[in-house]
Amino acid sequence: MAPATYLPVEADDEHSSAREQTPPKTTYSDDNDDDDGLEDLEAKEGYELRDLNAVARPRQQGVAGGSADKEAGDDDDDEDHEGGGAVNGRARRRRASVQSYELYTPDEERRVRRKLDTRLVLFVALLYLMSFLDRSNIGNARLAGLTDDLHLSDDQYQWLLTAFYISYILFEWMTICYQLFPPHIYISCCVFAWGVLAALQAVTTNFAGILVLRALLGIGEAAFVGIPFYLSFFFRQDELAFRIGLFISAAPLATSFASSLAWLIVRFGDQTGIASWRLLLLVEGFPACLIAAWAWRWIPDAPQTARWLTSRERRVATLRMRKEADGDGGALSGSQSTIPRHKRKFNWREALRTLKDPKAYLTAGMFFCCNVAFSSMPVFLPTIVHSMGYSTLASQGLSAPPFLFAFLAVLTTAFLSDRLRSRSGPMIFHACLAMAGYILLAVAGTLRFGHLVRYLAVFPICAGFFSAVTIVITWTVNNQPSDEGKGTGMAMLNVIGQMGPLLGTRLYPDAEGPYYVKGMSVCAVAMAMVGILAFTLRMVLKAENARRKSGWREAEEEEGEALVGSRSKSEPFIYLI
């Protein structure tokens, strides 16, 4: 038999530099176990080996994942079966080795991933920063005179927070719209809508007007929260936590930025002739309208439509995602992988399967508990710090450092979670960290701790619940193998999880200051529940992985078939725990 030859894909003429970096052809001999040679080539040289002929041939209904290769070598089937399952798989892989493959180098993949990080992930993080800024600046506006100028009672202010989250929850189902509409259009419209609504809050003159705007703002921002699902279009399962971490870390960054900006506006805003709270809402809301126009041209619908990637980079970005399964154990065909998701047929069966999946409800329960703290602390921290005895101006400034600390903690946690391929470990650790901080603040009301100790306790709280939110969102996307499952899982996560703020935003009434013992105690219990649910899900996923691996091995032994090509053809979907 002729030696097996692998030829790298040539780059386009206008990208000669990419072609110059491609190694020369590599030849392996049949005498040296070609299947091992393939593994070495893929592991050491970093090639992605893809069987073009198997992709090009239409799939036969009822044929298993390795049937494409079997079709290419029917003449040798008898010989394969005589040698048993291992020899059968080895012979199949040798036959596959002489077919055509699409290849890319590790350097190409790193270059593409770096561009996706700097030009896509950081951009959507900027959008989320503006979203969270417009959502949570109501707390700073309160200290800047909002409640006094509009003559709002404490109950009316609570309703401003609650109205946002009621509409936010009712429209969380819009997460699936990322698969139904072109993302660049959908995201741009969301950003423009909330920018206009946030800015209009600056011109309201009564409770009814600002209440309606807060409710409409909840709809605009609810449509945007599916970004982690959108990022899964571009990143693999074990790359996703760090990217979602970059995205979520915009929240503490936004809160610290809002506090710093509020400090400046309160200090110098009176010189403009405009009430400080009106200027604050206008300055933090209107820029989103301008960014929306940029998002229209910048946001890609899929890897193959990114304007800021070269034609070769778009091809690599598409190829690298073929390893991601579309359905439980099934891979995208070559033709499907190049079709934008909003043009594919929506698989309602996968959506219904996710609705019945207990794992989706466990992550949603964790998100609910996280949001009890996640929604309340950013809004009430300036008030809590002010109740410690600091001036209004100092309270605005001192609210920033805990969130800057949380920003660094989120990035570190997300990076380690991907590197260790673990979700439950970081989740449980940060749940316990936040719980300890809340317990300290609750006990402070009885033991009358000083202001410094209470203020320092806020740091682990912010780091804990922001990091936990990052992991639970990533875990939700990881737990569903299909796009429809990911979208439905995210919708369930947010519909159930965002009910947490309905409780969280009512935990710190003025009458319970300055220690807010009840609010701190409720948040401590909520974070303890996060740890318990995370441990439960870990056990469920370990049992499910063991069952899937055992079933797959038994099926292999019975059928005498070994892996051909990639995991997505025959290996079971494995959950990250």
C-alpha cells in the first residue's frame, strides 16, 4: 500500500504569509501504525485532521458515526472483521489517512482566538458594561438627589427596582432570538433601545414616568443577556469560562466606574445648572445609542462572517468549531457548519428535551440564589457605606474598590476554571467565600463591629457572587450539547434565576439601617444554597459521565468498532464538572 500523505491547505494568494508558515508535507509509512502517526501529527504539530470525503458524502439514515469510512473501504471489510475490533479500527484509520484533509496549524488557531478575544469578547464586554451601568446607576442617582427631587418614598424607590426586574424576567425567553435572527441586527437594536430609555430617565418629573421607563429598560436589557450563548458560536467548551468571565467582569467594572463617575458628577455637577442625578443618568445612558451604530457593523453573525478576520482566518475559525457537537454525540456536517444559525431549522425537540432536563433547573436554582446578592449589593452598596458614617461624596468613592477587586477575581477564577476543566470547584469555593462575608456583616449588627471591618467584609462578598455568576452561566452553556439546548437552557436560567432580584432588591429598607442584619442573613443563606446545589450538580454529572462512558465502551465492544476521526462522530458528550 502506498505511504499515507497529508497536505496542508494552501492559503489564498493575498495571504502568502500564512502559507509560508505552513510546514511542508509530512509522510508516514503504513509499516509504522498510521493511526499512531495521525495522533502524533495532530498532537505535536497541532494539525486539525478532517475527512473531507466523509463530510461531502450525504449521511445514510441509520448508519453509525464510523460508516463513512467503512463505505470508503468495503473491499477490506472481511479482512478487518477477521482481525477483531482493534484491528478493524486500525485498518479503518489507515484507509482514512489516505483521504483528503483540511488542516490548520496551532499558530493559526492562536492568532484567530486572539482576534476573537480582542475584537469580539472585549467589545461585547463593553456593551455589558454599559448595560450594567444603566441598570444599577439608580443607586447612585438616589444618593445624588433623585428621591428628594421626585418626592419618592422608600416604597416607591423599591418599586423602581422591582419594575425593572419584573419586565426583565418576563422577556428572558428572548435569549433564543440569537438563533432566530442575525445577531448583529438583534444586538444593535437591544443596545440602542436601552440607551434611549436610560437617557430619558434624566427628564422625568414624577414617579409614574420613571417607573414606566424602568420597566421598559428591563425589556431592552433582557433581550441582551443571551450573550454567553452567542459566545458559544465562537469558542469551544473548555475555552468558554474565561471568555464569559471577561464578559461578566464588565459588571463589577461598570459598578466601580459608576461610583467613580458619580463622585465626579456629585462634586462638579451643580456648576452645570442641571441636577446631579439627572446629569448622571444622561451621561451614563446616552453613549449606548452611539455604540449601537458601531455594533451593527462590528458584530459578526458567525465565525465565517467576521469582517475583521481574513478569509483564511474565517476558515480556521469555522473549522475549529466543528469539534463542538450539535446534539448528543452528533457533529455538524460540512455544509451545515457554514450556514449561519439563524438560517438553520430550529430543532424544537432539543428545546423540549432541555425543558425536561433536571440539570437545567439545578443551574437555574444556583443563579436564583446568586442573584439575591448580585442584584442587591451593587444597588445598595453606596447606601450601606453611607450608613457606616461616611459622607455622601465619600460613599460614592468608597463603593468602587470592592468591585475593582471583584473584577480581578472574576478573571482569575474563569481562567483557572478553564485551565483545570472544573466548574463545581470554583463555584463552591466562591459561594463559601461570599457566605462568610455576609455572615460577618450580619454578626456585625450584634457585636457592633467598627466601620473598617464591615467595609473590608464587602470585598470577599463581591468577589464571591460575581465569580459564582460567571461560573454558573458557563456551566449552563456547557451542560447542553446542541444550540437549541444552549439557548433554551440560558432562557430557563434567566427566567428562574432573575426572580432572585425580586427578593434581593427588597432586603435593605432604610428602617433596618445601618446594619441591615436581615438582608445580610438572607444573602448568607442564599450563597450557602449555591454551594449545596453546586455539589449536587457535581454528583449528578459525575454519575451521568460514568454512565455515558460505560455505555459507549460496551457499544464499541459489541460492534467491534473504534473511533474514526474526531470525538464528535462517536464519543459521548462529556460534561465538565
